[in-house]
Amino acid sequence: MAKRKTSAVVSLEQRRARAEESPESPAVADKIANHDLERAIPYLLARAGTRMGQSFSRELKQFSLSLTEWRVCVALHHQAHQRLSELALHTSTEASTLSRVVDGLLQRGVLVRDRSDADARALALSLTEAGRDLTLRIIPLAQLYERVSLSGLSPAQAESLRDMLRMVYDNLAVLDRE
């Protein structure tokens, strides 16, 4: 995996250098000039995700949850006793934002802090019984949204889409500069 990342980084650096150069041929200039947003993968991913997120967020209002709060609940339903850093990875939420969200859910009795399974010195988060009940009430709605978004795709195509989205996400790690 490290070898793939290294070659991807070199390739990315070469592409950046080429992108900064002025177009050398009419074909390259034409390709740049005709960049169609409707065919751009980042735009299409963001567009679909935004539409799904906004629509589902409206549904979550009846449960007094935001989309980020829902992601925390469902991540902890899937795997309890997560540390904040683990939860940040599983929800793709910045640690500072996640900390505020978690504090709100703790105050509302949806979450509880407990000792980490991996390290007894560390605190982890879990759903309370009320949090589990709330999450279980929302899961069927989340599954409905997924079924609607995947309508027209076969189960194999849906699984292929999941695999491709995971790959796209992993590929983007070379762009992270920490």
C-alpha cells in the first residue's frame, strides 16, 4: 500500500506541475475550456450527497437531531465504546465540531461516557438506552432513503457503487496535507 501511495504522490505532484503550465496544444486547451461540470465526479458526488443530506436532515428534525448527530448515533449503534478520535474517523467529522455535538448529545441523555474497552484509562462513548431506542426508530427511515437513492440499480451494482465510493475516498488520502 505504501508503494501505491508513493507513486500516487509522485504522480499527483507531476500532475500539479503540468496543470500549472499553460496549455501547450490546442487539444489540451480545448479539453480545459470544455470542462463539463455535469460530468465532473467531485461535483456529481457532492451534488448527490448534498441532496441526500438535506432531504434526510429535514426528516431528522422530527427527532430533534442534526445529520451529524445522527451519524454519531448510528456509528455508536454499529460499534459501541468508541473514543472521540475513532468516532471522528467513522463520521468524517472534525474533532472540534464532533466534541460540541457529543457534548450536546451527552446533555440530552442520548450518549454516555464510559471506559474504553481498548484502554481502561481512556474514556469512550456509547448510546444510552434512550439513544439506542432513538437510533432504532430512525434506522428504517435511513434505509428507506438508501433504497430510494439506489432505485434502478441491481444489488450487484449497488455493492459495486459502495466499493467504488470507498476507493475514491481512499484515493483522496494523497491530497491530505497534515
